[in-house]
Amino acid sequence: MWRSACGLSVRAAERAIHRKCSRRLYSHNAAKPPQSTPALRTQAEKERRRRDKEKAILSSQHNNVEDQGMKWSEKERIAYRVPTPPGEKKDTTVPFPSSYSPEYVETSWYQWWEKEGFFTPEINDRLPHAVNHSFSMCIPPPNVTGTLHLGHALTVAIEDALVRWRRMQGYKVLWVPGCDHAGIATQTVVERRLFRERGKRRQDLSREEFLKEVWTWKKEKGEEIYHQLRELGASLDWSRACFTMDPGFSSAVTEAFVRLCDSGLIYRSEGLVNWSCALESAISDIEVDSKQLSGRTLLSVPGYQNRVEFGTMVTFSYPIDGQDGEVAVSTTRPETMLGDVAIAVHPEDPRYQAVHGKQCRHPFTDRLLPIITDTMVDMELGTGAVKVTPAHDHTDFLLSQRHSLPRLTVIGGDGTMTPLCGQWLEGVKRFDAREQVIDALTEKMLFRGRRDHAMSLPVCSRSGDVIEPLLKKQWFVRCGEMAQRAIQAVDEGQLEIIPHFYTKTWSSWLSNISDWCISRQLWWGHQIPAYRVTLPDSTDTQEEFWVWGRSEEEARERAAGKYGVTADTITLTQDPDVLDTWFSSGLFPFAMLGWPQQTSDLRQFYPNTILETGSDLIFFWVARMVMLGTELTGQLPFKQVLLHSLVRDKHGRKMSKSLGNVIDPLDVISGISLERLQEKVKEGNLDPRESMVAMEAQRKDFPKGIPECGTDALRFALCSYKAQGEDISLSVSQVLSCRHFCNKMWQTVRFTLGVLEDRGDELGTVEQTSPLNSMDQWVCSRLYSTVLQCEQGFERYELHSVTAALHSFWLHSLCDIYLAHWHFPQEEADFTLVQEVVRVARSLRAQCGMTKEKPDMWAVCSPSQAQILLHFGPAVRTLGRITKLHLHCPQGAGSLSFPSAPPPPKGSAVGVVDHSCQLHLNVQGGVNVGKLSLQLSQRREKLLSKLEQSLSRTRVPNYLQKVPERVRIETENKISALEQELRNIEEQLSALQGPPKHNSGQK
């Protein structure tokens, strides 16, 4: 269900254009049909802009020089290697790596957060700063078949920031994850797999067998989207995860359908629907994509070997019956003329005054077609005469209602022509029939020409099939009264839509809403809980009797009461159709909380505090949630609606699978090569030209692939854009710059801890801290101002102002000014020794198999090194995991400001830091002698090899003359350190092999 944001109001208008004026012959003054000429100009302009963008991408001049922000080199990937069982807290006492690595920083945290219950509202009971307020929200449930794209990442970044902010304020927070069963998408995926793996079609199985296959697939693949959401760091309450086909949710769907039927808001009727012949099902508007055609275009259509022509207008004539003369009409779908039942002209059109009330004879069916008058016809367009096909055109259907015209279905659900067309066309596929009709018209001398015609072609987003409007008996929801209440809620301030400019769109769309077809001819989904009743001794198979119920038993009782017969004489047949996925999704804010049961979650968290989603879902999801929630619960489902905008690529194009420009956020987080990006495009089965454009754009945008940026950098970048009202042209270079900002924070913290904590200074809370001088006072004041800016930004849902405030404070106030006055270069230089001492100490502990023990350690070193280690003593003890540090100086001890410790005990484990500093770890007999002896022997062999390599460099001819003094000194120091470490190893091996010590007085 969850789709990336797109310009929905435009898209809905385009769809209306195709439905109501594809032949460009209806009047723009009429109430229903839109203005066709401006609309077509808009289509042509869109097509021109699209082609310009493609041309720019393919142009050799475009982006010849790599974007400055994308100049990057591969960074070292540093893995966090401290053993951390899933759910255990990460050890943060280990030394920071010298460079920032997203993988090192971000790993292991999520499992611990989840295990500790930090994402559940129950954590509020453990918070010392808890307040008596709640905050609840649901994530727009992604399709179970889906994979993440940057639209998802934007949603997660915004929503996660809001819920974490409220938790910090002490609110009791509930953020519910969910997954939509995605009827059409899931059924399509499983059908393809079934055919690929077993060569079977859905119809080869029973419904129960096929549904078993779907549930098997769901168990295998259905958790992938949840894994991806975890990778994005979404702090969702997984204990309350909700799938729309779960038993509890399914019960809520049934309850909603029954209640709406009982109140008369759901009814069964015959009406025109968007029909996919490939799926043999009605589909919703959001599953229809508009393909803009500037003129004649050949397109691939499922089920056809050859490409099919679209974007042309055909004109032909109907002879007037009983007199000479004809009426010419134009259409983009000549195959539908077999279903024509009338010809419409404007009552004031002087060309047709003499034929009002006359009839034309159909050249193939011999049917008489009345010439009717209606002000909906635009006499300025085309011939001024319109063919009327009520069963295959939305506007013609309205005309048939106004003029009591018959409705003849000439295209069946499988896309072939029906018997009404005659034997010559019966069973012929619709687009093959198109050419046969034109040939037959030409043969009868009635064909008047064909020309290019700019148009918007509706295409099924799931199957790629061209949508066919078909007349079907379906279940519909009456939307008029519910829509008016939704408008009123916004007008009276009960419901706030942010940004506010969407309120006008909200009111306009809901004021012109049509009833909603909720039937889908699928097997996967919520089977409609309505039953066709066959009464005893009934002989009329045409008349339909229907009842509904929460169960078949309840439906049977209702039928018996309704028709005055005994229950056991009734035959019930459940409607095989399922409900539109949007119907169940519209219940999400309260069904996820246990409705219709009055659960504690429902009482505490309904209505939800806010609904945050992409602006493309304002009608298909948001409006329906408001209508259904208000009707079924008596309350609005949420108090605020926050809409974010469309995410576009750097060329300004909507990110779409059909364009091959979708960026997987996990590829931005972990990095990906150009080769793998291109492979993904090839796997997408795109149109060859679209594939070429997509791959060329990748080569120019990501010549070296996408660097590893990390989750934090991606989310910070997404939140840095103004998401309300403005399209977001996301550049990966912006994400990369946010990674650089993360590195700046990393280095700042690393430096600060190195200077403060490792000097032994105690770190206190904010309340325990007071500024010591004017610079301290200034930076504290700047921090306070930044906190206020962030709070104000969160309150206004303007996260871009929050990120700007944080960025400005950290870089310009903290780093550029405050820390510049707080620089200790000598401390930084001295701390290098501390890091080496800690490294060697840990290595010794590992060699001795010590995990929990904290032994004493001796540092045998120079007086200057001893002074440094004394200064950083707390850091050495903490990070080296030792109990006490003894500093022994064999030479120059008199210059020390403290007494030198005695020499280290015999048999200690020895490690070399450099040529003048060795560490001695007092193991006190708690060592596996055999294992340690083996490790020391192996280490001795490696050191002997290194020593020989170093000595060989000093034996080259003219060594003193050829090698710079600096290099000679470094080599000599290295040789000295290697020799010292070898002596230490020999001493340790001798001690380990010597006679054991007897401590008879100890147990």
C-alpha cells in the first residue's frame, strides 16, 4: 500500500481526462468533463519536459565533471569486533578508532534497544522524567511484497525523529508497525512464481490450494520489509506489529463491512470500473499509471506478440437512416464502436439542427442509434458529434443515465470481444479487433481518416496492461455524506492538515467524490462477507438477493428473517470477490489497536495523535481513514495530518521503478558499486530506452558507485530538506556531506574524551556542570539557544530547521570557536603513548587468556614516559583493565616527581611498547602454561624474522651514505625494540619452564 510520494492531484486529473474526454469532444462548460484543451497542453508540456530531461542525461555535455560533492575515495571499513551477543549492550569503553566508520558505530545497538523494550509505551513506567501525556502514530503499512526506497526512508526519518523526541520529553509513545497484504501485488508475485517453478496457473489450483501457496510465500518473504525497517533504525513497537490479514484485523474488516451495509453506506450496483484484463480484476485508481503520449506510439501490451498502436484519433461516419447524409465521429478506441448506442451533439450546433431526433444505422449490427442532444458536447472540438458507448466510457455512462440509453458490453473481462459483436469478432482480442474494425469500415467506405493525437493512456501499474473501463456488478461505498463530514472537520479545526495549503485540495476533491468501488476479482485478500441467497423454488436466475453477516450462520439467520423463510431451506453462496486493499488499510488507525474490541490500547491511544505520510496518499488513504474512522468509531482517527513531499532524483525526475532511477536506501547506507547498480536496472525488465537512460544516468551520477554513508547520515540528510510542500531532489552528495558531519562529531567526541576523561576528570551531569570562564558561559548559552531552536522546529514539524540548528552549533560554535580556544597539542601528542600502552596491555591479557581478571601491571620505561603514564593513569587502568599501574624507571629515576616502583616480579607476561617501554603483566600462576609457551614461541619466530629483515637493511653497501639519518635512527630503534622483546620472551619462556612455585600455606 505504501508508495513513494507523487503529485496525486495532477495524476487524478489526468485519469479524469482519459475517462471523460479521451476523444476531446465534450464541452468544458459541462459540469463533469474537465477542460480538455488546457489539459492536453499540460500533457504535451509534461512530455516535452520528460524528453528534455532524457536528452540532458544522454548528452555528452551533461555532468562531464563529477559533482564536486560526490568526489570521494573508499574509506576504511572498520568493523566492531568485540563479541556482543544479540540483545546485549555494546561495550563503549573500548578505544575509539581513529576514523569514523558507520558500520562500527551503528552495529549491535538495535537488538539491545528492542530487547530492553525501549520502543514500547510500557517503558514510560521506568522513566524518571515521565509525564502524563501520550503520543501515538502508525507507520503507513508497506506492501508485504515491497522493498524499501527513499520514499520509505524519508517517512521513517521523519516519524522516528518525532517519536524519539516525544519519548525524550517523557511522553508515553506508541508507534505501531504494520504490513499491508497488497492483494493484487502479492497475488501477481505468487502467480508468477507458481508458473516459473511448476508451470501452473492460478486457475489450475483450487482457491484454498492457491491461498496456501500465498501464505507459504508470505512466511518465506513477508518479514523482509520488517528487516529493512530495522536497518533504518525505526524505533517501532514490534510487539504490536500488525498484518492486515491477521485474524484480529480480518475480524475488524468483516465488522466494518457489516456495519456499513447495515447503515446503507455499502450497496451493490452495476457501474464502470478500472479493469485490468491481464489480472481479470478491477483495480483502484492508485494502481493506474498515466502514460503520456505525444502522438502515434507503439507499445508492448501483455498477451500481444506485436506492439500495439496508441496515440491516434480515428474518424469514421455513421449513415443517417432513411435519408442521405452521415454523421462523422472520432475516437481513440474504434473497437468500442460495436457497443455504440447513440450519437450526441450539442443542441445549439447549427450543423446538426436538421438531424435532431433522427437515427443512424450501425454498419455491422444494423442497430439504430438515436441522435441525442446534450450540452456536455463541445461543438468546437472534432466534428462536434460524439459516439456514445456507455459500457466502456465513464462520461458515456453518465449520458446513458441522463437519456435512458442501453449499455452493451462488447469487451469481456479477459480482453476479448463478446458475442454481441457478431461471429466475425467474437473471441478476438480487443486490440486485434481494433485493426479489423478499421479495415471493415474502410471496406464499407465509412473510414474518414487517422491522425496523431496527444493523450494520457491509463496503464495498470501491476501488470503493465492497458486499463479497460468495464461495466460490472460490484459493491460500492456511498461517500457523499462521509466526505462532507471530513470537509467539515477540517473547516472547523477539528482536523489539521499540514501544510495548510492542502486544505483547499482536500475540500475540492471530497466535494466532487464519487462512490467507491470496493470489489476486487482476486483470491488473496478479505473475501467479501456477503452471500447471494437462493430461495426455495426460485426459478429467476437473473434477480439477485443478497445478505451479509459476520459469519455464514449470521447471514443465514438474516436471510431467513428478510425473506420470510426457514433458515434450512436457503442456499447461500459467498461472493468470491475480495475487498479493495484500501478498505482494510482505511481501518488501520483503530483496527491496529484491537477495534471493535474495547482494548486498553484503543482506550489509551485512539484517536492517534498524528498521521504522517506522503502527500500522494491524501485521498486514497488519508481521506478514507477519516471517513471510515469517523463513521465506525464516532471519532476522527487522528488530530493532525502531516504530509511530506515527493522525493525526486537529482535530475528532477520522480523516482519510479519504470524509470529505473529508484535508489535503495540500504545501498546508500552500506555502499554499492556501479556494476551492481547497473545489474539492478537490468533485472527490472524496463523498456529498452528507459533502461538505456537509467544506466547512463547512473554512469554519470555514480561513476564509482555510491559510498558507504551509514543510516545516521542518510536520515540526517533526509531531515535536512524542507519536506513540507516542496519536492525533494535528493543528491547522494548531500548524504555524503552528512557523513562528513558525522565524522566531525566523532572526532570531536574522541578528542574531548581523550583530553578530559583520560586525564582522570570526572564527567558530571548537566545539572552538576557550571561554566568556569567567559568562553564556557558563551558556549553554554549557545547550547541553550540551540535547544530552543530544536524544540521550536519539532513543534512546527520543521525538521530541516532542527538539523540546521544542530549543524550550526556543532561546527561553528563548538568546533570552530570554543574548541579552538581549548586546544592542548601536548596532551594530544602524549596520549599516543597511552593508546599504545592500552593496546599492548590488552594483547597481553588476550595471550594469557584473561577475561574477567584485573591484574597489576608494571611499566618499565623512561622518566618522561613515566610522567605521561602517571598523568593518564585513570585512563590506562580503565581501558587496560588492570587493578594497579606500577611505574619503574631503571635509569633516571631521580628526575621523577614521584618514587619509582620496584622492578616487576619474575615470570610476568612481557610486552614491548617501544624500544624504551615494556609492560609486565603479573599473571600470578593463573595461566595455561602450555598454551602461553606455544604462543610465545610462535611470537619469537615472527620477531626473529622481522629482526633479520631489519638487520639485512643495515648490511647493504654504503648504508651510512645512502640512507638518511632519520631513517637510520628509526631502523635502529626498531631493531632495539625487537631485540628487547625477544629477550623478554626468552625470560618468560625460562620462567614458564622452570620449577613450579609451592604455596603450601594457601588453598
